[in-house]
Amino acid sequence: MNAILISIGDELLSGRTINTNAAWQGRALAGRGHTVSSAIIINDDRQTIADAITKASHHADVIFTTGGLGPTDDDLTRKAVCDLLDCDMGVDQEQRSLIQQRFKELGREPNERSLRQARVPLACEVILNHWGTAPGLSFELNNVPVYVLPGVPFEMRELFEHILENHLGSDDGFHEQVWLLHGLLESVLAERLERIEHSMTEGLSLAYLPSAGTIRLRLIRKNSQETTLQAFREASGRIEQAIEQWSVSSRDEGIAEALARELRSRALTLATAESCTGGLIGGALTDIPGSSHFYLGGVISYANSVKAGVLDVESSILDSDGAVSERTVIQMAKGVLQRIPADYGVAVTGIAGPGGGTADKPVGTVWIAVASAHQLKAKLHHFKGERDIIRQYTVNAGLAMVLRTIWEEREKQMEKSDSV
């Protein structure tokens, strides 16, 4: 099914708000085998909204709009829908009751602006919003279903999932396998898979999505023929062998999620010591629900005084080797395990820029170390890019290093058990 996404809001066009909704919607639709042919952003204008929906109805199988359903005067999507359908507004009593109940839970009375969100175009079906105050709407235009959703991300996602589950479903001919890789360039991966990709049957395709040292590789099948399903399985097996040394997950997830699953499944714990990332590794882990089961905490040792005073990095090493050095990062990893009794400790220190680089240690120089009861190792990296990019490369590399260390220790334990 071919979808068009319409995001509404002046704040999106000005860059004050990043349009994360469209990216999430695209992933959700792709995961069900649907295609997004275009995603557009338009301003808060009644006629512009109506025109965009009308134009999309001539090219799409389904349309999703996001935004413009709130209580303020610039929320004009409902009025634009009334113009399209030539209908009046009316109060949806069930959504009004939900709004009143939500305010009651907050110990407040809803004002008229909040209750205004229960006024909907009478020609639309209402999709009740149990997570916020603005309901979703659905209608047909030129025989194309249109779903009108609030712009608040968590509300939009709940309603979107409801629509996917109850209205759109999945493409029966769609299958996909996703791998997350770390530690190689996209061009190297493409060259390695070139023969496999060229030999794949019609209806199969590969998609590459690189991001800060990782590559999300998708094998996609869009064909209901049984022969193509068999070819999908064969291609998947060949790809699995070709990428084995770089693969960190065979699920559609990030490195933090992959590491979290591994830690939790083995009842292991992790502590972090961060300098140049300033807590981003801990943030990536605590973004995951239930992270308290495997992430015990961390130390942000940005200043040398904290490296020495909290993590017990020797002042003589800081003076002779500098904060960005092998011996410093090793002592940081050891030190955090002295402070926080976890199974694994990961430490990072580097020069993220834009200043601070030297001829010997240019911007992008990063040391990462992992410590456990069984081993202690460090690795030097040279990342390229702006400050935020270097920091994200460091986060991903640190998490991947912990994950691979766990796998290495597990293999050694298995070899030891086999030899007994």
C-alpha cells in the first residue's frame, strides 16, 4: 500500500521543531510492508492543508496527516477538513468525557480551549484519544482513506499503531530481515554483498542505512510467490555468513537495545565512566524501559580532577599521558568498577572538538576501554565529523565493544567447559 505523509506546523518549517513523527511513521509502515511515496511539511494554513490532502488523494492509497488538532488558534486542521467535506463541526461527547476525566486526574478543570478539541467535523469518524485530549479523525476523499492525527509524538504513535492493527494490516507478500552491523564502511559492505545482491531473484532487495559507525541492513521481500519466499530464505542465509564478523544484532534495533537484551538475558550489569560523551552512553541505556535491571549507574568525569578524585586515575598519568590516552582510559574503566560493583565497566575519553586537537591527538581521537573480572582492554579510534557526530560514534563504539566483550568471554567459558 502506497502512503503519503503530511506533517502540519509552522514550527516544523522554521526548524524550531524536528519532524520525528514522519520518520517514525515511515519505519512503522515499512515494517508492515507498506511504502511511503512522499512525506511533506506544510504550514498552518487552512487552504494549504485542504489543498495538500486533495492533491495527495490522487496519488496515494492511504494518507496520514499529523498536527494542527490542538486548542490554539493556529490549529486549523479540523476546519480544513470541514472545508474538504463541506460539513459542520459537532461535539463528540465521548472524547469530551475523556478530556474531562484526564483533567480530573490532574486535579484541574478543563478550560474552553481544551474542551474545544472535542469538536470534530461531523462527516468524520472519531478515533478516540485515550492518551491526550485531541482525537484522531478518519474519512475518505476520492475513495482514499485519510487519517488525521495529533502532532504530540506519543499520542500520535498510539493512534497510529491502532490504525495499523485495525485498519491497514500488513502486506501478505512482505517479509524482511534486518541486521545491525558495526565497524565497517557502507562501501565495503556493498562490495562484500555485491555478488549476492546481483544474484537475488526479482522481488528481493537490499537497503543500507548507515549511522555513526553502524549500518542497518534490510533484506526485503515484496512478492507473494512461494518461490520468492524460498529465495528470501536462501539470500538471508548467504548474507548472514558474509556479515557475521560485523553483525551485532539480527533484529531491527539499535546497539543499546541489543546490548540491553544481552545483559538482561544473562543477568549481567554495566557501569559507565564518560568524559567526552558527557553521559550519552548512560542516556542511551536509560532510554530503554527496565534499564535498572542491567545498568547500575555511571560517572561523568569531564574534568581531570574528577578522573583523579572519583575514578582514581593517577595524577602522574594525567600529567604525562594526558586525559586522552590508553593508560587513562584503562584506569577510568577499572575505577568505575571500584565505585560501582557491576560485571562490566566501559570508559570513554576523547577530543570531540571543535577545539582541543593537536598534531599528535587531532579532533576525533577517542580511547575506549572495557573492564570485567576477567579482562581489561582498550582501543584507539579516530572518528571524523562535527562534535555531535564524533560523540555519537563514540557511544556506538563503546556499546559495541561491551557487547563483543561479553560474547568473547562467553565463547571462552564454553571452550573451557568443552575441554573439561
